[in-house]
Amino acid sequence: MKIAILGTRGIPNYYGGFEQFAENLSVRLVQLGHDVSVYNSHTHPYQDLEYNGVKIIHCKDPESKLGTVGQFIYDFNCILDSRKRNFDVILQLGYTSSSVWSRLFPKGSLLITNMDGLEWKRTKFSKKVQKFLKYAESLAIKHSDYLISDSVGIRAYIKDEYGVDSSYIPYGSEVFTDCNSESIKPYNVIPYEYDMLIARLEPENSIEVILDGVAQSNSKCPFLVIGNYDTKFGNYLKNKFNKKNNILFIGGLYNQNVLNNLRYYSRLYFHGHTVGGTNPSLLEAMGSSSLICAHNNIFNKSILGNDAYFFTNKNDISELLNRGRINNDIMIKNNLLKISTIYGWANITEQYETLFIKTLV
């Protein structure tokens, strides 16, 4: 098959979850014998025309000059380019800035859209932006030939809201084995004697609820908050908890090996995401042998099952922390098994390949 992947800044990954997904899926599809192209921003650090057998198509991206408007122009340029390539399948990752151009996708290619999370529910957006995102969601559903949901919660939402079926294929990950306690020394923590979270510091990620619970508890363990706090909400949190000596705001950290080691050697890993599908950071925590405490919602529970502690408010957090020493090897082992089987990249790639073949028949 001749396959295109668009909707990301490009590969190799320098940015985030969808870029990591595009990199893993595209390389593995090439290994299975397919002709795969990934659209890259012309500003991407990687400027070659091929990456591990994947063809790279660079398109003009004015986001650095125009801001958000530039994302729409970049997607427009990618879609226009796709009209002259004769792709069998175009896999669109997300829809926020591309769905307004849906009518321009080539008619001879199957358009399959990974619907991402419920972007319009994110409280960081104004009511006007949320309204647009809901409209963009409806356009993506209307104009796509097939839909993919990376969470059973997203699949149920699309069915209930639009009466449309989608294929459930989760995000992928892998088991982390490169453990090295030396990598966590710069953070002045002792293995298994600190707790942590990694997230964008945004209200829908329950950061404030988690930290309220930490502050309310008797725990003296260091609590690492990893995420860029140079935002309005981030600065609010930093100021609110500045007198709690055990709550340490680390800032953004993007070295994957260091992040996984911090997860691996943590006592408890907190995951507060309330909006979205299969969140990559949750799978990475599972694959890093973290003992997880997650926000109690359908997205997280559908992935973790009974293999995590769950919270809905600060009292749940403080009660868990007040238990003293916390461990549960069964939860950790079960989550590792899920990563090596259900969420393994080989399995995810096979599911995508099967869907592509099925839709082309």
C-alpha cells in the first residue's frame, strides 16, 4: 500500500505524542513492505528526505511567524500536496486545523482519521475556541471515510454523539528496561522515596487536586511536578504551593530516558488526565514499572482496569499518601504485561495494517 501520514509536525519525534506515534507506526509499516510518507514541517530539525525507509515530505509551515493560524496553513499545504501523490490511504492524526480543508483531500485516496481526544472539552480554551473545536470534530467525522478511536471512551462518545462507528486501536508503547539510578541524581531524590507527576500544567489534568491532596497529607516524601510552569496556570500553582517544601516544580523535561528512569524509581506516579484517549504518558508510566494513582474516569479505567489506585478528590490523594509505605507488585506486573501485549507497537501496527487492507478491499 501507498500510505501517507499527516497531522503532525513530523518525524523523528521532537515534539509530542502524535509525532512519536507517527514515527513508530511509519517505520514499522515500511518494515512490513509498505510505501509510507510522513508530512514534515519545513522547520523540522530533520531535513533529510528519508528516515529509516520512510519518505519525508517537507511542507511550508508558517506557525513560527503566524502562531496558530500557521497550523491551518501548514495543513492546507500538506493536503494540497497529497492531491498529486496517488496515495491509497491517508491517515490523518487529529483534526483541529485540517478538518476545515476536508473537501480538498484527494477523492482517490481513503481518508482515515484518528480522532484524538475531546479537544473541545479542554478548559484552557475560550468558549469561542471550544465551539470551533466541536465544529471541527463534526467536520472530521462527516468527511472521513473511516474513523479510529484510541480509547473505548472516545469510541463510545462518537457513537452516542454522532451515531457513527469507529475502530478502536489504542496508542502504542514499550517496556522500559534501560534502568539507571544515576540519571535521577540531579533531582536530589532517593529511589522509591519520592512521588511524582508528569503533565502539561492545565486544569483538566487535575494538577491542583493532586497537589492539594499532597499538601493535606502527612507525607514528607519529595513530590516532583514535571511540566512547563511558565504559564498563567503554572505560575498560579507554583505560587500556591511555594511554602510546601516537599512539592518541587522541576519544569519541562524532555529526555525520554531520564523521564522513564524517574518513573521507574518513583514510589507513586500520579496521572490526573480527564480529557483524551489513550494518553501516551500513562502507557509510558505503565511500561516503566510505575505504581500508578490515576483520576477515576472511563479513559484511564479502560486502560488500567484494576491495576491502579484511583482518585476523584484531594481526600483520596491524602488518604493514599498517609498509608506510609505503598507497594503493589501485582499491579505493576499486570501493567507491564499489558504494555508488552495489548499496547506493544508490533500489535498496534498490525491492527493499523489490517484496517488499511480491510478498507481498501
